[in-house]
Amino acid sequence: MHHTIKLACFIIIASVLASCSSSKDVVYFQDATQFETLVDDNTFSTKFKVDDLVSIYVSVLDAEASAPFNLYRGAQEGGIRPEQVDYLVDKNGEIDFPVIGKIKIAGLSPSETQKLLEEKLSDYLVNPIINIRIKNFTVTILGAVNKPGTYPVNGEQITIMEALGLAGDINIKGRRDNIMVIRDFDGTKVYNRINLNQKDALKSPVYYLTQNDVVYVEPNKSGKTQSSFDQRTSIAVSILSVLITSTVILLTRN
């Protein structure tokens, strides 16, 4: 009986020790030295993709002149402003813009699209102001993070660090040195990995995320074995509880 109790205690202690991670596994950018300056020379710019939902608003001093180039849903009645219609990038990478017609914007950045529209509108408007925004910019964070899920992005850029921050950071059982980013290019999936333990992560092509990227943080060794340890620990605790109860009963009878 004593051997069984010792075995159960050993399993409990082993499971606790196995769940611990060294500082090497959890420290970001650990090779960055004191007061080292890291210049972010990444020239990343968000590009439009097929199925993107894009908001485009054209304005000039004369509101009536720009009205034909802005789409709205519903008429203005009772003081209620009609809803602006967004543009869906079709399978050919095009949007159907009022008056001008089909324009291919897939592969262009918002600033490049703005310049293209300025050229197209030059025959109709003088110095138009064009505001462009991706409406369905989301990133999905899965795996060993504290709050996995799909998160909307406000703006045109987000780094993988900011995205992990939205998900409550990587938990203690997640690998920071082999994070997978799944990126879609018009139906083609591209898999990239990034090591956030190293400062060179700043130069990675996936340090800046694009719309609809999926970030997967795989569990480390302790995380992978945790479920089996949890199961063993549960069994050990049950056995230990039964043995202690039986021992107490026997001692009481004696």
C-alpha cells in the first residue's frame, strides 16, 4: 500500500514539474541586447484581395458634383441618412465603380488605389478627396493563446505582436519559436513560420499580418503532454484518496 501511495505522489509531482517552462521558451526577442536599436525597415503595405469589402468615399467642395461617385442604399427620409454601399472585390479582382465601371484593385494598396481613382476621376472632378478603407480586415488567432478567436482590425496594418495582444498573449504552454501564419492569396494557402524568440522576427514577411490571416500557436512539449498528465494526475489523486480513506478506516477499526 505504501508503494502505491508513493507512486501516486510521484505522478502528481512529475506532472507539476513537466508543466513548467524555462525562460528560454517564453521570452520574446531574447537576443536583443541592452539599448540596442532595432530599425524596422519592413516596407509592408496592405494589398487588396479577392472577396475584400472596401469602403470608398469621394468628396469635393461641391457635394453635388461628387454625389454620382458615391453609392448609397435607401433614400434620406425623416432625417435618416442613407447607408453607404461598400464594394466587393470580385473573383477577377475588380470592383464596379459608379460612372467609371470595372476597376481592378486586387494586388494594389489603398494608396495605390487612391492614385488610380484620382486618375480615373480627373475627367469629372477637380482635386477629389478619396478615402479608402478595408471593412472586413480580420485576423484569427488559434492554439495556445489565452483568448483564441477572430478579431477585427482597425486601420490598414497590424503586427503579429499586436494580434497576439488582442488574443491575450501566448500562454505559458505555447511555443514562441515556431508560430505558423496561414495566408490566403486568392484561394492559394501559403504557410509561413516565425520565431518570436529572436529579434530577426521583425524582418519576417509575416511580422505584419494581412486581412484574413490565421495565426496558430502550437503547444510546447509540456502542453502536448499536459492532457495525459492531467489524466494520470486525476487517476493518481483518486487512487490516493481511496487509499487514504481505506487506511483511515483500517486504523479506526484497529
